[in-house]
Amino acid sequence: MQEPTCLMLGVLIVIAFIVMMLVIAWIGGRSVDVLVGQKTRALDEILRTGDVPVSWRQPHVKRVAHMRDAARVHEIKSRAKADYLHKLTGLQSYVQKTTLVADEETRESVLQQLASIQSSWEVKDADEF
């Protein structure tokens, strides 16, 4: 009677190991999407439109939507502008370091476009975002 119990225990251990490996693979995929995918999507949107990506704007828009105090709204929009510029600087750093850029000519072109976009964002008033 102990043989079937040991066999079932062995099968359960193998199944638990497989499930654990699948969960680890899923978590790894999500991590890569967060680290690379979101940056790549934001970079693409910025280069296509020249505007702040929707994913960056959403948290700030939600905060401002229910505000009535104009001074507080302006303060939040000013912080949002600083946040956008900070994230854009982070994207520039990412483009400088990543190996996902086709070649150095492409990297320089993208960095020039981002520098131009950054300059245009810096002169915009916080209310224009």
C-alpha cells in the first residue's frame, strides 16, 4: 500500500514543479513587458505624435478631473510637466544604453528627435499638456 502513495506523492511533486515553473515564466514575461515593452510603446508614441503618451498622462488627468481649486490644479499640472520631462530624460538614457536599436545611426536619429521634443515640452506651459 505504500507504493501507490509514494507514486501519487511523486506525481503531485512533479505537477507542483511544473505549475511553479509556469508561474515563474509568466512573472518573467510580465517583468520584461514592464521594463522594455512599456518604454518601447511610450517611445513609439512620442516619436509618432510628439506628445506625452496617454499612459503617462492618465494618472495626472484623473487627479485634476475632480479638482475645483485652480491654484491646486495648476500645481498638479506643473508637477505633471516635471514628471513628463523626467520620464523623457529616462527614455533618452534608455535609448543611449539599449541594444534594441538597429544601429548607431538610428540611435543618433532617435536621440535628436527626443532632444527636439524635449525642447518643445520645456517651453510649453503646464496647462498645455
